Amino acid sequence: MKEDLIINCGPTIEDGYQAAVQLLQLPEPPTAIIAINDLLAIGALRAAADLGLHIPADLSLVSYDDIPEAKYLIPRLTTVSKDAARLGREAVRLVLERIQDPSRPRQRIDVPAQFIIRESTGPAPSR
């Protein structure tokens, strides 16, 4: 794993922008960025444009959340959607059960996610 390809940053669009600039100015920049949320991806989208890159021809971009704006960006953002309401219900249920029985063992709840392929991903560019 190339550690210089992992950027830890804050959660804002500006943080995503700055992190993407840092990645895209490496001597061997990545051909894809995976952002931990759609806001960071929006910042990365802008950084790529400011650096003269075209998505997805030069750089693929994937993120997580599927915020409503993701399908209105240019290009539309490839993202992973979660069922936030179900996650919330499950979390509340687990908390209430733990309050009733503090010795209750840990539980794992799997909530499926959906990978939504849109316009921000494509074949890796040849270099």
C-alpha cells in the first residue's frame, strides 16, 4: 500500500478539495479517488476540474452517501447508498435493548448498501 495515496482530512467540501489537490499533484497521481463521503467527492470533483482533468476520462471518482445532489452534479457521481432510516432504527433498537439489559452481548447488524454507478467512473486511463 502506498501511504501517500491515503489522505486523512476533515469532512467538508474544502477538505475534499485540498486532499484531492494533494493527491493529483503527486509525481504519479492516482487514476481513481475513493472519497468517504459525497461532500469530499464534490471537493475532489472541483479540484480535478481546476487542475484540467476530465472525469472520468482522466480520473474516476467514487464516494459514499448518495446525497440528493450526487445525481445532479456534472458528471453525476458514482456512489454507495445506505438505508439511513433503517440504520437509525436499528441503532435505537440496540440502544434500548442495551439499556434494558446492560450485560447483553454485542450484536452485529448488516444493512445492505447499494452501489450506484453513474458518470464519474470509467476505464482507467492509459499512461
